Amino acid sequence: EDLEPPFQPSTSRLAVAIPNIHPLVKPIEHPPKEWGLDVIAMFGPVNYGKRKVAWYHAGLHGCQVPYVSSLFEVFDAPETEDPRKGEADGSYSKFNGRTIVSMDLSVNNISSLASGSLAAFVYLRRLDLSCNCLDQLNGLGAAPNLKELNLSTNRISSEEALRHDKGLGGLEKLKGLTKLDLSYNKLAGISPIFP
């Protein structure tokens, strides 16, 4: 049974890393050009206007969490509020769904993505979900900007589990994907995912 509460995407909601994982969130000095992050501008007060956007990787390997949203708190925050404000006031709000672009969630107990919690990570480009308990991918479509995805060593056993026509969708929603690892699942073979 999936106990993760459903996530309702909204430009006024901001997912912020819980304090326990702050030491596991590190800056990405040079994100790959193909991620297209160099053209993204953040909104905010004038005093943030010319500052370089900092992007982060959340290395949450082996935290033994049952679902993605257990690592983050969701706050109401207007889209026009600069998510980097934590850099000035020390609140760590800079570690949030608008600045975390890479996550390693490998070796956890994640069995479902159906709640849509990945939608909290607006610019997510790399996601490692290897060594989890996933047997279907409904909800993966909530992160349509992914470029790199590792799903190795899960419980995916059918081609149908990769796609999902209802809800948020599965792999078929990730049109910009350039790297995909499905090794060490129970798949005998798959037809092309993207038309």
C-alpha cells in the first residue's frame, strides 16, 4: 500500500530539503551544457537579479526512505520569491525543488512514485533510483525534464510497467531523456518507448 500523500503541483508550493539531509546536498559547479540550465533565470527581488543561480545535487543514497517526499517539506512560496534566499539568511531554503537538479535516491526503500512528488523538482535533470523496490513507473512523468535516469536493480518485470496511460505517466513522458539504465530488472526485452 502506498502511504505517500499525493503532491499537488503548483507554482506557489516549494519543496525544501529537511534539515537532516542538508549535509548531503552539494553544489554542482559545472552542470552539463546539454541540461540547458544556463538559460534559466530565477525570479526574485532586485538584489538577487544579477547573481549566478546555484544548482545542487542531493546525494541521498542509502537513507532508507520509503518515498521521495519524506526527504522534503512543502511550503507555500510565491513563484516570484527567489528560492536562493537561504544563502543570505542561513535557512537552507536554497536546497529546494527549484535549485536541486540532480538526486541520488539509490539504495532506499522506494516502491512507488505515483504520488507525483517528483513534480516538486522543476528543473530535475538527473535521477538515480537504482536498488529500490519499484515494480512500475507511474508518476515518473511528473519529472518531464529528466535527461539521465538510472532504474537499474529494481523489480520492473514488464513493458507495461514502464508506461502508464493514466495518472502522471511513466517513461513515455520523458521525451528529452538521453541516458537510461534498466539493467538488472526482470525485463526480457522492450519495444521502443518513444514513437
